[in-house]
Amino acid sequence: QVQLQESGPGLVKPSQTLSLTCTVSGGSISSGGYYWSWIRQHPGKGLEWIGYIYYSGSTYYNPSLKSRVTISVDTSKNQFSLKLSSVTAADTAVYYCARADGYNSFDYWGQGTLVTVSS
Amino acid sequence: EIVLTQSPGTLSLSPGERATLSCRASQSVSSSYLAWYQQKPGQAPRLLIYGASSRATGIPDRFSGSGSGTDFTLTISRLEPEDFAVYYCQQYGSSAITFGQGTRLEIK
């Protein structure tokens, strides 16, 4: 059973960089066939795809966030990470990591972590 | 970017009734890349349907998906108490992924 777990600071100051890591267990990122993803949900709102990465390092980002987002992978630790720069209060959200399958649907999710942007 | 519009915004039904949720796309979506999710308060979304009509592992057969092109439907044949939640559709196209705004299914 694949499990994903987000970790990182729950509070980030405006203009700084939000950094989160997702640790995958029960399966290897290096085995291929899946895209490792970040999705966020503003409080009380819907879901927004941020981007994803393949084990090889190929990345795909939401065009609306592309200029501020970097997703990277560390196959040796079975982890992938999100960096979102120049954050504002509008980036306050629950951030989920998830696995996208060959149908580009998200079949496994982390439990989510709330990140608040505030001074 | 493909915009997904879900209707209705809120659906009020009773257990045992049939629920029909709609997802309309601003342009044609490949059926292979249309999915539905259920989300309960405080939980991550759960994949229900992928490829427009295939049930994900462990999903009861009262959930079914259909549609093609720009119009897709999620049907719950007989509502159970645990089915009251928010439902999202999601698509992949042109190297980007978007979600609908959600339909809240509430107990009448």
C-alpha cells in the first residue's frame, strides 16, 4: 500500500519561499509509471494542481504558478519536494502531495498540510 | 486551460435516492483523462472514477461515471449516509490539469 506524507513548516512569512517535502513509502518513485504531484486547496475552496515530476526529473507545472514553482525529486530518499517562491497570503492553503497514474488521475494522496503565510 | 464547470453547486437528497452530478468542459476532454473524486471534511480527496467510467480500487458499484467530449456525469445509484460529501471532477489536457469547483451533496 503506497503512502505519502507531507512535511515542512506550517508558517511562512510573506515574500519568502515555501518548502515542502513528500516522503513516499510502500513503493519506489524510481520504479516509474507515475507522476509525483503537488496539489493545494485554499481554505473552504476547491482543488488547484500545482505541478508534478517524473522520477527522471521531468517536470510539468500549472501555467499560473510556473514562474514561482520548483518541484524536485530525490530518488535515494524516495522523496519529492515543492518550492514556491515570493509567497503572499493568497498562497495560504492545505498542500497535498499525490501520485498521478497513467490516466493522470490521482490515486494516492497524503493527508495534507496547512501552510499559512503571515508575518 | 480547460475550465470544468460542475452542476449543481449543491444537491440535497435523501439516503436511498439517486444522485446525478454533472461536469461540463470548456473544450473537448479525452475520456481517458476525466476523473471524479470524493472529499469529506478534513480528509484528502479519494479517487472514485478514472478514465470517465472506470471505478477505482475498492469503490462500490453504486458509483458510476459516463460521458464524453465536453459532458460527463457521476451517478450514485442509491445514496448511503457515507456518500454525503463534496465531489470534484478533474481533467488532464495540453499538459495541464484542472479541477471543477465541486458539487456539495448534502442530506435533505
